[in-house]
Amino acid sequence: MSQQAAMSFLTNIARAAIGLGVGTTLVSSSLYTVDGGQRAVLFDRFRGVLDETIGEGTHFRVPWLQEPYIFDIRTRPHTFSSISGTKDLQMVNLTLRVLSRPDVIHLPKIFKTLGLEYDEKVLPSIGNEVLKAVVAQFNADQLLTERPHVSALVRDSLVRRARDFNIDLDDVAITHLSYGAEFSKAVEQKQVAQQEAERSKFVVAKAEQERRAAIIRAEGESEAAKLISDATAGAGMSLIELRRIEASREIAATLAKTPNVAYLPGGKNLLLGLNPNMAPVR
């Protein structure tokens, strides 16, 4: 009798354990959690994707009948490159970086049309489309000189296109821009030519200044000669004699201060002469 009771007791415990396990499994499968920075879309096997976006927290669902799909709504970076042709038929390689996030209100629509990997499907495609359309409006050199304007056009166009897919862009920036080898060589040759042109302009300007200086100097010398001629005509040769005497005095003073000169030679060109009875010092 006691053995039969023990078996009955163990059977009841097993049934309770099985019931508890089944209950725990049902409860666990009936609950799902949406973490911070996430939203959920609920798929119902009878009604399809529900229009309601589910926020953070723990929520109830009907097992097997309903399935939640979790979206990350935080801003995420994406980088992609595009080779585009400019207005003057030059090929340019651009790299674009965008910060994107989904429009929370339209998450059910995004899930229906694009799925969870919506950004990987949309952004590279519309990014290349916008880059090619904008770059085709400018010449190759304008992409450098008007880069802020080009970036603004790319940003505005890409933001509008992304909204068609219910994607919000927080930032759009061109991070890299490079040209082909032929165009880079042409730009380098153009810079060299511009430097040579500037150098030629400088040489021409310098020659013009020197010519003007020579004219001014010649005019000054002509005026001086005219003044001397007028003075000579008015005072006779006395002015020239006076200038000769002054020059002789300056030469004598200079030679007297020179240690290697022991006497001043005589002659008509100097005021002082040497006594002929004195022997030269050697």
C-alpha cells in the first residue's frame, strides 16, 4: 500500500513539473522585450503586419500566431563610394558618409516594403543616383572651388530622396574626392603654366619700372647738365675752377689719411706739391 502511495506521489510530482514547464514555456513564448533605442513591429498570421509601432518594454504576444520584429532606431553611419562623370566629361571618385535612422511612425510600412535591412537596400542606391546627378552639373575644377555648394546640393537632394523611403538623414558629408591620373596631370600642368605666367608678368613689370627709372635718371642728368651749362655761361670758367679745387682738396685729404702714402705728388691736379730737394721715402 505504501509503495503504491509513493508511486502516486511521484506521478503527481512529475505531472506538476511537466505542467510547470509547459506553463513556463508558454509564458516565456508569450512575452517579448523591446530594449532602449529599439522599436518592434508585430506580424500576425491572420492579419499581417499590424499598423502599430511597439515601444520599449516587455509586451505580450500570442505564441505561434504573432511574431515581433525588432528595429534599431538609433542613428547609424553608412559610407559608400561612387564614380561619376563631370560636366566636362572628367571622371571623379567621391566617398559619401551619411547618418541615418528610420521614421518610427512608418516602421510597419518600412517592414512591409524593405524589411529589417532597409538602409543597406536603399542608401547606396539613392546615394549613387544623387551623386551622379549633382556632379554632372559642375566642371571638374568647380568641384574643388565650389565644394561647399556641391555638398549642400548633395545633402538636400539625398534628404528628399531618403524621405520617399521613410528614412531620416541627420548628416550628409563628402569625405573624399579624387580625380583620374590624366586630369590630375592636367591640373598640375595648368598650375605650372599659371606660375610661369605670373613670373613673366613680374619680369615685364620689373623691366617697365627699370625703363621708367632710366628715363627719370636721364631727365635728371639732362636737367643738371643744363643747369651747369647755364651757370658756366653766366659766371665763366670760375665755377669749374672752384669745383676742381674742391675735388683736389678732397683727394689730398683722403691720401693724407692713408698710411701707405708718405707724400703727395706735385702737379696741376693738386694744390700741394713736394719739395724737389727731398728724397722720397721708400
